[in-house]
Amino acid sequence: MSTPAPASAAVSAPPLLAIRSLQKRFGERVVLADVTLTVPRGRVLAVVGKSGTGKSVLLKCLAGVLAPDAGEVCFEGRPLSSHDPVALADFRRRCSYLFQGNALLDSLTAWENVALPLEQATLLPKPEIRARVAEALRRLELEGDALRYPSQLSGGMQKRLALARALVTRPELVLFDEPTAGLDPLRRNAVFTLIAHAQREFGFTAVVVTHDLPEALAACDEVAFLDDGRVRFSGPPSAFIHSTDEAVAAFRDSTSALAQSVAALRAGGPLPADTLG
């Protein structure tokens, strides 16, 4: 009689999200050349990189807003494809997308904005919808603002409202597209704190596309650095901070490079040759 394999030899579960050789171009312009990346379950992954490296395009491919030209996205080991509508429907039911501009409906109250995805995409009875909306607003400290309209809320409250709407369906994966765009440093910190707090409360996995490197390194579990349409680095923030890769170091240490360039200019030196890339 054969002996059962020890637990350590068991095949580990696939990552929640796996991206394999993803490619996307617009005309002659290659945006994603060959992106391969895994997103472990229950982690917050920050996708960083220079402007124009394909961060938001990657997120839109993950969300199904854009169709990649080649490669595949797998959710729990199952490829997402138009040839498998069941897998696509399952993914969309378990995933939420937080738009850069919040995309709140001004004609609806805070309560109605949060209830909308449940009313449109589920068959839940009204009492269950009311209970879920109330819970989402309470967890994000908006229960006292349920009857107010987005225009009556501060920018930070609008961000929390958009997050409440994204989380009310209880997704397993949340995609954040530049959640701190246009915010000052204090509000950027508040948004990343909010994401970290909500992730702990709700237990979702997150992919956060951002330009805000210091905040991402402080608040996220993993970092992926996109460069020329490829993942140049993927790992924990501590490894990113100590990476000796030339492209990673140039992006990570850009503030120090700025200080050195300005100091040289003030001393009468020339403008660095690669100032604008």
C-alpha cells in the first residue's frame, strides 16, 4: 500500500492572479512588451514605474476593459478568455475596480451609490442589500453621511465612498487605478492608510497602480516595477529599497538625483544631459 505524500509535498494552491507574457500595443507603439507577474492571495501589490510604461494599461487588461494582444491572465489558475464566459463571469463577480476619478454618480446619494452595484449585478433581496450597504458605510465611517450627495462630501470622504462601493460586493480582488492622483502628501498618506485598513478589515487582495513611491513602499506588501513594458523588478519593498538594478535605482533614487542636479546648477554647472529622459 502506498504511503500518502507528506503535507509539505502537496501541490500549493495557485496565486490568486497570474499574468503570463502579456502584450498590448496601440498601432506601432508597444505599451506592454512581455509582462509576467503573480499576485499572491491576501497581499497588496503596488505597480510603479515612470509615466508611459503601461501601468494603467496593465490594470485595464486585468479588469477586462482592454483586451491584450497576446499572453494570458489567470484567476486562481484558470485563464480568463472570451472563449470561457463562465470563468469571465466568475472573475467579474469576485473583482472590483476603483477608478482614478472615483466615478461617483452625482445624482445619487452616498447610500444609493454604494447600493448600485448590488442592485445591478446581483439578485440579493432588498433587506440583504440594505444590510450590506449599511455595513460598508459603517466600516468606512460614512454612516452619518448616507443621505448626502457626492458634491456635499470632501475629497477624502468621496474616496472612502468610492471604496465602500467597490467593497460592498465583497470582492476577493480590488484593482486601484492611481487612487491618490492629484492629492497632497497628507491626503496621499490617508488614502494608503485607508487601503491598508480596508484590506485588513475585508481581507481582499489588491493591485494598486501608483506614482507615489514612498507611500507605496510604506503601505504595500509587494512591489512590481514596470520598465519599457516589462516587469523589471518584483518583490517586497525591502528588496526594492536595496536593489542594485540600474533602472530600479534610477527610479527609486530620483529625488536624490534631483537634489544633486539642482546643487550642481546652483554651483554653475551644466544641465544634466538626461534631465527629461
